[in-house]
Amino acid sequence: MVTAKSPLDVSRGNRTRIGALGFPISGLVAASAALVPGIGVNPAVDPAGFAQAANYVGLANLAGLVSLVLLLFSFQALHAFLERNSIDRWAFAGMVLSVIGLCAFFSFLGIFAFAGPVAGKFYLGGDLKAASIISESTGISNPAALAFGGVSVLSSVLGAILFSVAIWRSGKFPKWSAFAYALSAPLNWIPHYVPVLWLLGGILLFGTGIARGKWKTLNEEQLAIR
């Protein structure tokens, strides 16, 4: 006998649908940011090139900050979707580690988003050491940057792997979704100045099918109770 879902269950399902949209949105923003002129210029190697592109880089990272905030809700929504069976421990651990990694990564985006354009402005105004503020504050020679960067990379990668195990074992998504999601994290979060890697990571995150799979499953569950 099929029992009707309560309004609370329906509301939770709707919130899960909305939260799932953070995955394709973040993937699209990441892929688009990889095409921004100068996004891959290392200020330690080419300070003049970075200064000229600093405003574009700042805008790209501002968009990245917004998309990553949405991604935080997506982590929670994915866990809520997967917690209903024995894979909950995998999904919960994946959510916790992913949130830790993402929050640690915010600081790097903030430096490029807020300080990058200012440093570029001063460099073009004649202060040739201005661009070094960005490279030194985000480089491994800075102990704080090294610590936060290490935590961000390690937590994000492990979180993606654990989430991927839960996705694989849930039986609610195509198997390839788990592989695509597991690969997207290293490409998106490991610090580098190779835009093609961001592009690939964004495409993988956009195309994982997680949002589509969640919408399809929730719709089928709602139809089953009518």
C-alpha cells in the first residue's frame, strides 16, 4: 500500500531539487572563468601581464565566489538525497570534507577577487612591487597559504571521492557520474595556472548528471504516490 507524503516531505524534495542546481551552475562558471583573458597569468612570472588582466581576473573570481556559495548548498542537498539508506556514512563524510575544502579555498578566491584589481592598478601606476603582493600571499612560501591550500586540496579531493563512492553505491545515478564527479574536484581545486584544467574540471562538474538524476528520482517518487 502506497502512503502519501506529508507536505514536509514534499517541501524537502523541492529544496533538494533547488540545491542540486549548484553543481551545474558552479561547473558552468568554472568553465567560463577558464576563458577569461589573463586568468592563467602567474603574477610571480609575468607581473605586467597580470596587472593588465587584473580587472578581468577579479570579476572571474567574484563570480567564482558566488558559484561556490551555491555549491555549499549543493553539498548539503546531495547528502540529504543520499542519507536515506546505508550509504549515509559515505555521503556525510563527503559533505563534511567537501565543505571544509571549499571554505578553505574561499580565501584564495578572495585575494584574487578583491586585492588583485587593486594590485594591478598600483602596478600600472608605477609600483612595480604591487603584483608581488598577490604572488607572495598565495604562494607556498607563505605558511598560511600553504596550510590553507593543503587543507583545501586534501579535503576537497577526499570529499569528492567519498561522495563519488556514495553516488556509485546509491544506484540512483549513472555510474559514470561518480567518475566525473571524482575527477572534477582535483581539476577545480588544485592551485595551478593552467586554464585548460579549470575548463575540463568545470565541464565535468557541469555534466556529472547529479542534478538531473536527483530531479528524475524525486519526480518519480512523487508520481508513485499519486
